[in-house]
Amino acid sequence: DAMVIQNPRYQVTQFGKPVTLSCSQTLNHNVMYWYQQKSSQAPKLLFHYYDKDFNNEADTPDNFQSRRPNTSFCFLDIRSPGLGDAAMYLCASGSSYNEQFFGPGTRLTVL
Amino acid sequence: GENVEQHPSTLSVQEGDSAVIKCTYSDSASNYFPWYKQELGKGPQLIIDIRSNVGEKKDQRIAVTLNKTAKHFSLHITETQPEDSAVYFCAASRKSGYSTLTFGKGTMLLVSP
């Protein structure tokens, strides 16, 4: 089945230790999104790619970076995780018809 | 920018009752309105959406209505079941070839047997 896949599902890192989260999609969508979701809150958009064009939200900290090496894959890099970065990270893909389809998320714990 | 208000924040109903969740948006240019269901520990799942050229859309037990003049849209779930228990998010987006969604804060729906 076509879908959005995120790995790992759970990630534990230490304060300040870089971490990379990965996302892949088999929907052949040209847009991919990264969201941060904290407990009892709505997803918050960090950035998105339209094809290879990177679009950063104005309030996304510099600590968060992203890479999209090809249509199917997108990575979220957190350069120096702080305790406040502990959250669920959601990847989504979307088409020109506006729909966004989310992956299962990666739960990040920062010790 | 767009602002989406969602009410209520929590909703408890008995199995078989109907549930209604309401959202208002601020940007009159928004024209795509999806609803997501998020179960605990999972990603949001798109359950229904509506575009601004349509006033109502139904899919089995769920329906969405849109009032562009008043800038509000609502999710209606009939004959609720315990498995409908989840957090529901509304969202709004301008059509620009693809969407960037502004989410409401979510409604926790609890359906009691």
C-alpha cells in the first residue's frame, strides 16, 4: 500500500547529541512536510519541500535542518537537541490536490 | 496569517449519539478544509475534507458542512461508536497548488459504551 513511513518510531538521544529522523513516501507526491507535535497540542509546521524547493517557517529554530535527497525521502536533522525538543515529529506528503497524508510519527526523547 | 479556532476542546457522548465539532477561520482566501483523526501515539489520519465550492460532504457516518459567508465549518459524526474516541483536528489552507495547513487546537472526543 502507498504510504508515508517514518523511522525510527521511537528515538532516544542525549542533550546536545545530534539526531536524524527519516521519512519516506511511496505516494510519489512532490511535497513533503515536517511537523513538531507536543503533548495535547496541534501539529506545528517546521518546514516543507515543494520538489527541491525548501520552505522554512519563520519561527522554526536554526537547530532544525532538513534534507530531501530525492522525491521519496526526507530527513529531519536536529543539530543540538534540548529538553524542549522532546516531542512527536510527524512527516507528511502532499499533492497538488491539497491533501496531506501523515506518517505514524517518531517520538523523540531527550535525556 | 490564517487563524483557526476549534470548539469544544473536549466532548463526551454516549454510544449512538451524534457529535458535532465546530471550527472558524479568519482568512477569506482559505478554500480547503480537512479534518484529521488522531489516535493516541499515532499520526493524524485524514478522514474527510471539503473545498470552498461545496457546502456539504458526507462519507458514511461522517459529514462536513461549510459556511463561507460566516467562515465556519463543522464535523458531524452520527451513531458514534467507542472506536470514534480520538482527538479530532480541523485545518484550513489556501489553495496554491499544494496546501500549508493551519490547524485548530483539537477536540478530544470520548464515546462511552
